[in-house]
Amino acid sequence: MAGEPTLLFCVGATKAGTSWLYRYLHGHAECRLRSIKELHFFDTVDFRDYAHQFDTYARLRDDLLRRQGEAGDAWRRRNLQRQIDDVDEVVAALRLAEAGDEPAALAAYRAYLAGTADGATRLVGDITPGYALLSVPRLAMMAALSPAVRVLYLMRDPLDRLWSHVRMQAARQLRPGETVEVKARRVLNRVVRRGLETHVASRSDYRGAVERLWAAVPPAQLLIDFTERLLTPEGLTRLCGFLGIAPAPADTTERAHEGRPLPLDPAQRDQALAWLAPQYDFVERNFGPLPQGWAGGRTGVQA
């Protein structure tokens, strides 16, 4: 409808700057993003992963309730209650989808996104990197929700992205007596040499994600960019133009959820580069020269 805010779907890639982008847009005067960054609405519906997602939201809600009980001032308690209410609203929308009423679920989901919008709002959105794994028909449906839909996909240096993702997984899987250093190297071996940890491998597949997006989303509604190029003043100006909002200044040197630097073993690095070579080739063939610092990951991996 006329005058409705732009609806942004940022569909990835995982560990490619999407948390930084969420914080930037959440603080932008013309944007209204809810307190949950990754809603996982469409992937939960498509993959029928309701039990896992409901468990995730239940644990988040319990943590918010715990923090609310420990909060020492009324403002913080109200802020945490707002986040609890957000969880309840998303879960209610997913319950409708689980029951088989996807039109009602989609209406509830869109109402959730628009819930904090006012006359000055020019953008609402859902930043869920998992959406990059969705099918072409689902992505096409999302892009057709309104003429104001915009879809964004960010590509970080593949080796940097992979190592960052592996370290995150290692920290999550850590058992008593293990170290992140040893665990991360074991996880990387499982991904690159043994074909395991497929959820990490699938998020390394820029070619698959980009080809699905090209097939599903009209070019005027789609922006595919390098993380390293977007996180600059010029890149943010270009992004804001695409989204229909005014550029706002930001500290592009800050990183969200940046892991502790951990050197990558040279032998494992070479194995990972060989495994990722098709991704570098695809990106260079279709998007021109790689950003400085990519070059097959030859500058070293720390972030």
C-alpha cells in the first residue's frame, strides 16, 4: 500500500556482519526493528523445525525473565518486559503456522514487524542469515510480499567467514576440559575433511545462495555486496539509498560478536582454501575483482 515502510530481509551470510547491520538499523531514526534480531520464521515453517525453534524461544524467554527478576531499576524491567512480549508475539505467529494456517501466521508475522512503526518509519525488517538456505519459491514469495521488499546478502572473505563460524560452533560445543583452540581445529576438520557439520558448510556456499536469490528476487529489489565494502561510509551510503532511508554516521571499525583472535594452523588453512576455491572463483567471476584482503584469504585470519 502507498506509503508503507520498506520491508528488509537480510538473508546472510552467517558471520558476515549481519549483527553489526542490525545494530546500525536498530539505532537509525527512520527504522523500527524489533528486539529479536533473527526471527527464523520462514526457515522454521519451511523445514518444519518447530520443536527446535520453540525450545530456543523458551530458553530465551526464561533468560529474559531471570534478568528481569534481577534488574535493579524500573526502566530495565520495562525494557526486558518488552523483549519478553516480542518473544511471545513471534511464538504465537509460529503456533499458527504449526497448526497449518500459514495465511494467518504470515499476517501475524507481518503485524509483528510493523508493531513499532509510526508515521516516520521508513523501514522494518527481519535479519535472519538462515534464510539464505530457503528454496527459490519461498524466497520469491517473500520478495513478492510488497513492492517495498528489499533483500540483502553480504559476502565476507570465505576463509575469514568459515573460521569465524567454526570458532563460534566450537565455543558452543565446548565440553569440560576442552579448549576453544583444540575444539575449533577439530570442528574445521569435520567440515573440510570429513564432510560433517553440514550446517557450517551450507553457509559457506555463496554460489548456491546467490544463484537462488538471482532466480527468486527481481534485480531492483536485491543487493548483494561484500561485507568489507559495505562497512565503509561509502558502502553505508549506497545501502541506505537501496533501502530508501537517509544515511546515518556509524563506527564502521566496530565489530559485533567478534570472537577472540585465534591463529589458523597453516596446514588446515591450506586445506580450507582448497575446499573454498570454488567460492572464490564464483565470486570473482560474477562480481569482479575481490576486495583487498580476500585474495583467497592470503592475508591471515584473525577476526
